[in-house]
Amino acid sequence: MDPGQASAAANLLSFLLFAVLALVAFSVQSVGRLWLILLASGTLMALVVWTSILSEGRV
Amino acid sequence: MKTLRRAMAEFHTWTGLLLGWLMFAMFTTGTSAYFLHEITRWMEPEVVDVASSPSDAANRAVAYLERNAPQAASWFITLPDERRVRTEVRWRSGERGVPQEVRVLDGGGEEVGARETKGGYFLYRFHFDLHFIPALWARFLVGIAAMFMLVSLISGVLTHRAIFTRFFSLSWGKGVTSWFDAHNMTAVFALPFFLMITYTGLVTLAYLYMPFGGMANFTDGGYFALAYPRPPTTEAAGEAASMAEIGAMVSDAQAIWGGVPPETLDIRHPGDRNAVVHARRSRAGSIGTRMPTLSFSGVTGEPVGEVVRPYHGPLQAESVLVGLHAGRFASVGLRWLYFLSGVLGMAMIGTGLVQWTARRRRRLASDGRRHVGFWIVERLNVVTIAGLGAGLGGYFLANRLLPLELPKRAEWEVHSLFIVWAAVGVWALVRPARRAWPETLALASAIYAAVPVANAFTTDRGLASSLASGDGVFVAFDVMMLLLGGAYGVAALVSSRSARSKVSIRARGQRPAAELPSAAEAS
């Protein structure tokens, strides 16, 4: 996908992702576990983006 | 599932409470913005509707600018359309940062000495920029409120398992149950609208809130250059040259765009050999907001290029979502539907806020202690629901009553809104809540009722003469003021009766029926 279109798609979906995460955050039994999942998935995604940027993935 | 529902109920209650006041203000001013041009027309009674085609209006605007701003570096013209009866011209004499000169012309190209006002535009900007705080902070605050509103709507559906069945069993005069039913009914009635308007509202400022997708793909400014391309800049040649007829360029653009005229004309280096006219297509008849810009040589009048923004995929989806939020494409009927849905949104938030205090009052009734949190919420409800209403009425009333020559008049109109709002706030603080409600609602009623009266006495466009001349905008505005006055008056009467009945029942040592659990709640 074209980077501009991909960025717009990410923007549009991010709010829906946020809504789901907020609902999950307020309904989980263990907040500690949620923190762990969020930190782990966030770190993983940050690493992917960082690698992409290092390999001159930006326009 | 029961745990999830309880968690959602708590989340819905607390986010609704904490952000409800801000959401109410955003919904109220945002709803009024669906008629921002009509509000501006009412607030500028000096501007009369002189029929003019876009090309004629452009020619007259350029003739005005040639007479009054021949040395300007750029001219900017906003053409009249079905909803705007004025042509607005702006010019900049110096570098960027120097304030623009702004003039209002009628359809005949004559300058109108319109009173200084921010009109409906102030209300439109308030719903996302607020006031008295930096716009960037306001947009983040508004964004946080909108994000939680989105989640609150979903959690509300999950919380109220009988939300759709209770929609059909509205009960009146049963205290908490009635407030719950009213909250429920308004929420269900326009739920698709609320979901749409909240999500699309976030999309309008998506890049401010969620810039990470663009940052991951582009270096500085790359995303904007792609999503919002601009015509190339040109330098002035420094040689004087006569301008081609701009009306012909407007007609050419209209022909190229299938009959849709330009909305704005941005003229760079007027009177120079390198003069360029950038015509941006009107958004009329199109849901999406990314409009093409056609550029003409200002000297020959020939098209020299067109900048077309991306019309497919997610970028187009984003454009359509923003358009759905703004509703600029809507015809009169659909615009009223937007408006009524917005009013239901205000009712949903308002009844939710009042419901919280009604529920708490019942729980705290036997305690006998003062609860500061409850006291604050109760007052803030009065300040927000009755106070903002009164303030908006004050804004319109100030438009008619402030002297026309008052320095910074437009600012004083805005100050009037906040002065009335603050006065209601002070009143709500010093009065018992059961008295503050009817008193402040009655004040709002009186202010709205006074607006058409002030209009009739200070202009020649009062309700009677507007009816006689068939001026639909002025008639609709005055009638809306009277309807709002009536609605606030009825609300004042109902709350006054409710307060009196509670006092008399308490005097007899009984507990008010409104504070007793209903059969529906007990079950």
C-alpha cells in the first residue's frame, strides 16, 4: 500500500483500537497482566517501526 | 459477563460524569454550527441578499480590491453561495504575520458597514478550540473527551442490557427512573448519529491525536504534502500587467467541475506579470472535503495547472468521514436532522448528568452530612446546562444591544456570553440547588425571549417584517429563539414544581416519591 494511504488507514483504525483497549483496560481482572501485555506488545511494535526507520523505510 | 457489565457501568458513569460537562458544551456549540452561516446572517443584519452569480461576484470583488488594495501582495475572496449572501475579501499588504484586512461586500460588490461580530463562526470554533486557553490545549482536551465519549457510548450499550426494550417504556415523574429512561431514550434514538459524530470528530483532528502512522512512514511534513497538496508557489516578476477578467476564470472552473463553482479565490501578486489565481472548488454537493484547486494565469486567464487531492482509498475515506462530521454537503432537511440529532445528544448528556445527582441524592438522603463532591456536581450541572444556554442567549442579545461603534465589539459579544455564564455560575453557588435550577432556567428563558424583541427594536428586520418579506433565515432564527425561550420556561416551571413538591413532602416528614426506588429499578 502507498505510504500515505497506509498512514491514513492507520489513523482511522487507531481510534477503534483505542476504544477496544480502553474497554479491555476497565474490564480485566488483573491490571498487572494488562500492563505486561501492553508493554510487551508496545515494545514489539516499536522495535518493528524502529527497524523500518533504520532501514530507511520512511519517505 | 456480569463482571464485564459492572466494570462497564462504572466506566460509563465516571467518564460520563468527569467529561460530561465539556461534552455538553461541545455538543451544544457544535450543534449550532450546522447553521453557522445562517447565524452569521442574522448577526449581520446590515448585509442584505443581493442575487449575484459567482462570476459577477468575483468581478465585483476584484474591482473593489483594485480600488482599495492595489499594492497588496495577495487577495483572498470567499464567494457567496446558497447559504452565504456576502462576499468576503481579504488582503495582506506586508509579510506573513501581518494581520489581514477584511471587508464584507454585498452581492452588488458594495462594501457593507456590517457590525463587528464573530457570528456563528465563534460557536463553530468554540466546539473544538474552546476559549481563554491555547487552541492546542483545547484540542487535546476536546480529543480526550471525544475518545472517552466513544468508549462511553459502547460501554453504555454493554451496560444497559435492556437499553432497546426500555426505549419503549418511558416513565414520567418517577425521579431517578425517569431520568434514566430519558437518558436511555435519547441515547437509543440517535445512537448511530452519536457513534458517527464522535468517531468522525476524532478523525477531523486525527493527525494531532494519532500522528504515529504518518511519523513512521514520512519525514517532517511528508504526510501533509501528500494528503493536502498545495499549488506551487510563484515569485512576483516585478513588472506591472493588467489582470484578465476573473469572472471568466470562475466560469471556466465551473465548467471544468461540472457546474460546481469555486468557493474561494486566492490571487497571488495581483497586477504583476506573474499573477496567479488559485480557485478552490466549492464543497457543495460533495460529502468529501478534499477539493481540487485550479490555477490560472492572472494575466492571460488560461488554466496553468490543477492540484487534485487523493480521491481513493483511506485518504478519501478520511475526507468523507470529515465531511460527514461537518455536514456541509447537507441540504436544508438533512441539516435540520443533524441539528435535531445534536439536540438529542445534548439531552442525552444532560439527562445523564442529572441522573447521577438524582441517584446520589437518594443514597445520601439518610446520611445527613454535606458531601462536597455531590455539591460540586450538582452546581456544575446547573452551570453547564442552564448557564451555557443562558450564555448563548446572551451572545445573541449582545449582538443587538451593544453599541455599533464600541471598540472591539466582536470580542465584547463573546465576553457577554461568558459574563452571563459566569453570573449563572455565581448564582448556582450561592443558592440551594432546588432553587437555582428554576431560577437559572427562567433567566435563560427570559434572555431567549428577549432576543427577537431586541431584534425588532434595533433593526428593521424584526419577525413581522421578515415574515412580510419572506426572509426565511431571519424568521427561522427568531422563531427558534422563541422556541428555546419556551422550552427553558417549561423546564423552569417543571423544576420549580418538583422542588416545591419535595419541600412540602419533606415538611410532612415523608420521603419524596421521586427518591423511592421504582418497581423497574427494584427488579
